[in-house]
Amino acid sequence: MSEPSNSIYRDIVPKTKLLSFFAQLKNWVVLRNGDLIGNLERGGDCDILVADKNEAELLLIRVLGVPLYIARRSYVTGYYYDWGYIDLFEDYQWRGVRFFDSNFALSNSTINKHGFPVLSEAIESCVMLLTSLLWGGFVKSRYVKYIYKSFWRDKNTYLKYLQLFTGPKASSLLYNLLDSGQIEQSVNHLKQIRFYVLAYHLSIHPKRCWVGYVNFVRCEVLIRIINPIAPVVALKTDITSSLSAVPSATVPRNHALFPNVRIFDLSDFGFGIKLRIFLSILRSLSFLARSGFIVFLTSDRKHTKVRRILFWQIQSVQNSAVYQHFCKY
């Protein structure tokens, strides 16, 4: 499951501080990708399940410093730094359906070769499969080999955990696809699998599922209304040189902090009602929160007035995290 290391990340990941954080953290386990430092150096993240997320957050900020922003969802809290991000979970769930909690994870963990507590192979493999399938609607290609390896090592154990997490119908479907070497075809049965999983958990924990789903919807609405990072309006002359090395003026999608930076040139809109309408609509769209950061380029200093009118939080581009990121390329 390893990927080529990216020197940009390798050089800026604070290994010593991270190792100190992991050493001081109590009652935790890696959900997937047990090579935490290596995964960050490849531009990935850290998925960590903890018994006490509040305590873990305080320790994280004390050791690693204040994040650039924190994204709080019902099922995970993400802490974003310029070198990568860490996701803290208190349980493993999907849209209010809880598959297991910290007690289950801790009791089914072991120490890997990197010295980190990880889930058993079968459980980690199920997490890899279910996370990409239920959330994303696909099976992540780089996990397929590990999933099959775990399945063929002990099919009965794998089936036991599939049944525990997804119920008899979904687990039977997934088991048959794994046994026939066609797990990638599970995407063709996605609606059916999701229905089986939801129906199974509603039948055994109806109140918990409904409360969890309502909390999931509430958090997803809030994170789209309240943008975690303010947009930046910059003079084109300030960052043109920094952008010249970035193909199509877009940061690579796998970047830790800015997975998809959208860039608009305000000079295309002139200075008047057309620009005001464009910015007003853009401010209200939900993709602002999903993308995290919008960079507006302009060569006209009159747009400074517009940005003060339409945006409630403005950062100087020279001091902004996105500018510093561009300078790395």
C-alpha cells in the first residue's frame, strides 16, 4: 500500500513532534494505514480512533501547535496543518450507523512494526473496504491487494466481522464478491448494500441510528454554511510568480490542506454590479466549505473595496497559509 514519497511533504512533516504526540496519547488506535509518519510524507493523513477526543485534542494542540483550521463533523474532527492533517475519531460510523466504538477497537488492537497500535488485520481491512465503499461509492484500488490478502488469510474471521458491521445480507453479498475475486463489482450493488446496512442497524439500534443520523445531517449543514477558512482576495501581481509552477493554477488534489483550490480572476468581471452579483452568489454556495479555500486574483486595486464589503474575514495574501503553500512549489 505504499506510495512514492513526496519531498515537499517529507521535508516539512514535524516527525519529532508527531512522535512525541503519539507517545503521550492514551487509549488510541490507528484506524487504517499504520505507517503514520510515512503516510503523511506521501501527502496522506492520519486516521486515529481515541477513547477521549477532547483530551486528545488538547494534547495535539499543545504538542503540534494550533491548526490552521479545525473541521468538526459528527463522526470525525479534522485538524489541518500546512504539513498535513490528522483525523480523530471516537468511534467508527457511517451516517449515524455506528460499527464499533473505542472499547471494541482497543480490545482488538496490536502493536505494528512502526510501534503504533493498530486494528487486527481483518478489522482494518473491513474498515478500508467499508470506508471507501459506503462513503465514496467505490473500492480504493490501492487497498484491494491488502483486502484480498486479509480475506484469504482467514475467511471465517473476515466473515465474522463483516456480519458484525454490516449484517447478514450485506455481509453475504460482500463475502461472495470477495470469494469470487470481484470485490470491485460491489459498486454495482451500492444502493442495495447501503440499504441492507442501514436496515440491519435500525433493527437492532433504532434510537441510536436516528439520533446519529440527525446529528450527521446537522453537522454537514453547519460545515457548509460556516466556511472553515475565509476566502483570500489577492492582487495578481502578488502571487503570479508563485503560481507559475503550478499547472493550470491548481494545487494537486491530494494536498493535505487544499485538496482543490479554485481560482478566479476578478479582472474578468470588471468593477460593478456584475462583480458584486458574482461574489454574492459565490459566497453562499456550498462548495466553498467543501473546497476549503477560494483564491480570487485581481490586478485592480479597486477590488479591495469590494472584498471589504462582501467578505467578513479577509487575510493578507502575504501572510496567508495558501500563499505560503504556493511558495513551496
